[in-house]
Amino acid sequence: MSTFLDPITISFYISFLGIISLFGLKIFEIKSGKKNWVSKIAGKTDSTIRNSYIFLRKTFSHINKKNAIALIQWIAYYILSWARRAYIWAHRKAHAHPPSKMVIDMVRGRGEIKRNGGVSFFLKSISSDDIVEEAKK
């Protein structure tokens, strides 16, 4: 594809022609002393644009560090409370069935301990110590 037909290049040419035409309209307006249609549209929309800018500036000026932190805490509270409800629901569902309860207890480190299990030598020596027996009492 040719470099001159690239969409980015075409958009550059169109914007360049628009800028040149605006300069030409402004020169014609200054020489003739009459307002053209671009100046009339700009004159009618100036107050609307200014009022919108003032409104947005006031709105964003009220957001300071304290309000931003409060907003983030509020959002985090609702997200975490939803996550907690989902966890409690899943926990109750899992504990309703004995096989899944055993798996959960295994993951949490609870359940029955077998002396001949497939654990490391270090863990076997700890489990055979008298300290573990005293801790159970």
C-alpha cells in the first residue's frame, strides 16, 4: 500500500487542510469586518463550554485525598462483604458433605494423623517427640 494512502497520513492531510482553512477564514473576517459562520457558532457556544468547564472543575475540586480514601474504603467494603458472603455460602455447602469436609480439614491441617504417612523425615521426628504428646494434653 502506498504511503500517501495510509489512514494516519490521510487524517493528517485533512486536519492540516482544516487548520489552513480556519486561518484563511480568520484573515477574511479581519479584512472584511464581518463575522463568518465559524465565529457565529463559536460565539453562541462559548457560554455553554465555559459553564461546562466550571461545573467539571467544581466537581473535581471536591474530590480531595480524604474523600478519595473514603470512596475507596466504601467500594472495598462492599466488594469484601460480597466475597465474605460467597465464602460463607461455599463453606456451608462444602461442610454439608462429609467427603468434602475431610478434604477441607486436610488442607487446613486438621484431621487424624497416621504415624506411617508419607511425610518428610523431619515431620516424622517432630510427630514422634514427646512435645507433641504434651501439647495434646
